[in-house]
Amino acid sequence: MSTDESAPLRVAAIVPCHDEELAVGKVVSDLYEAVPGISVYVYDNRSTDRTAEVAEAAGAEVRFEGCPGKGNVIRRALADIDADVYVMVDGDDTYDVSALPEMLRTLAEGPYDQVTGVRVAADRGAYRSGHELGNRAFNRVVSTIFGRPVTDMLSGYRVFSRRFVKSFPATSRAFEIETELTVHAINTRVPQAEVPVGFRDRPEGSESKLRTYHDGVRIARMITRLLHHERPLALYSVLSVLTALLAVGLGVPVVDEYLRTGLVNRFPTAFLASSLVIVAFIVLVVGILLDGLRKVRQEATRIAYMREPAPRRVARPVRREAPAPSSVPAAHVPTSFARRAGQPV
């Protein structure tokens, strides 16, 4: 990242696409209109239509990712692209791209490392009832498990700082990438913010790639996996307690019988109860060891995060006739976000 405070920020938009020829052209055009000087990268993820041709005609740099899944696209893009600020937006034209200048300004003025576009449905058909219900349920689960309120964890419209991107491991393969981004931001305790953005239905004739139940199961599996990696002591402590309670439930009648008669007639039950006590202890030790590894991993992530400087604050442009900088319209794009023509990203 450039250390020259007067140099314009390099903003790169990543647009993952699979069969989006009906919408991607407008998305690319809207990005260029919203933030002059932005670099737009459309990643064609095994499309069978003219997505690449339409995106290239609209002015985007088209790249290809052969491994199917949005997570694979984002993993590749974040590794390949060098920029100061990264934008992630879907290529289906469902998000209001005109909100991007406000998201960029919020990131810089925080400064924040992630700004999430919280979806506000513009029409009745924009949000499927199953998707909305699932999103709310997942928001509540993640908020409860990881101890931080989450409004829209499945939003695909986000802005990231360079230091967030370069410390994000990106292990997801498909639509669970948003869950991984959300939990990574919470767990590393990076400063983040939310901005309401418009959300509309897909263009007529365009098909959604989301599969409510299939993707829901994948997201639930991702949450469970992240719980195992990021909250191992809590998870294994609960499992240890449950195992110990089962052992007590099985063992109390055996002990009571022994105290009354001096005999152990249910030897298999006694053996099972004592084995469960040992298992409960082993599970607790595993949780303690994994928690130690988690702390080491988090320290390494923090070191990688701290190697990059914080997003620069962008001075609001001041006009002589204006009484104060606060009179600048909210939709105005800071000049520092404009990249010089031809500057490589």
C-alpha cells in the first residue's frame, strides 16, 4: 500500500459471475459511474453463456476461475489483485451500486476494515421468504455463538481494507464465503461497520444460483466448522459436560445398588459409566489444547494484519463558497478514491 498520503487510493471491484450475461454489463457500468477510476475485475466462474464477452464490452477486466463456487473465486481474486481498497459485489444486479461511494467513505473515515452492505428490499420479490428466514436464523445463531450482533451475515456486497484482505485465509468453496468473512471479522476483532443498501430482484430472464436448502446446509456446516476452529474450548466444554452428565446418569443407580447390597450386578453399565467419565475428561483436554492452538493462530493472523497500514482517512473536499465541509452531499465521491487513468492495480 502506498504511503504517499496525496496519492489516490486504488479501488478494485471483484465481481464473481456464473451465467450472468443479462446483468453483468449493467453492474460493470454502474461501478464505473459510481466511482470514477475504479478497476473492475469480473471473474467468470465456468459460465456457459456470454458473460465474459458482455463484461469485457462494458470495460471490465475479465479473468477466469475453473474451480466452481463463489468461495473459490473470492479466494483467487483476493490473492491475485493488489489494491488499497477491495469491493465485493455480485454480478446479478441485485445490489444498489450507487451506495458504493458511501461505503467507501465509511471505510476511510472510521477507519474500518470491513463495511457490509445490509440489504433493504426495494420490492416484494427481491427477498425469497426462505432466504430471508434462513438469513435471520443464521444471524441469530452467529450473534449468539460469537458474541457480536450481526445484521446481514449473508450479504454479498462488502468493502474491505487491504490489511483485512491480506490476513483473511479464505477457505470456503461456495456461498458460505460470506459466513467466513463475517466470522473472521468478528473473531479477529477488526473495526467494522454496516451501511444500508438497496436490494432488488434479478433482471427478468435471469436465474438465481442459490439453492435454499442445499446452501443452507453448507452454511450450517461452515458455522459448525468455524465454531470448532474459533471457539473450541466452549464447544468441547459443552460436549464434556454432556458426556459427564450421561456418565452420572448411568452410574448413580449402580453406585446406589452397591451401597445397599455390596454387589455390582450391572457390571456392563458400571464399565460404560466409568468409560464415559474418562471420555469426558479427554474431550475437555482436547478442547484446552485446541484453544491453545487457536490463540497461536490468532496471534499469527494479527501479526499479518498489523503488517499493513490502516486505511487512510480521506479529507472531504472543501469548496470556498461552502460554509463547512459538512455541506458536501452524501453521494459525492471523495477525490482521493479516484485512480489515475492507466495506473496498474
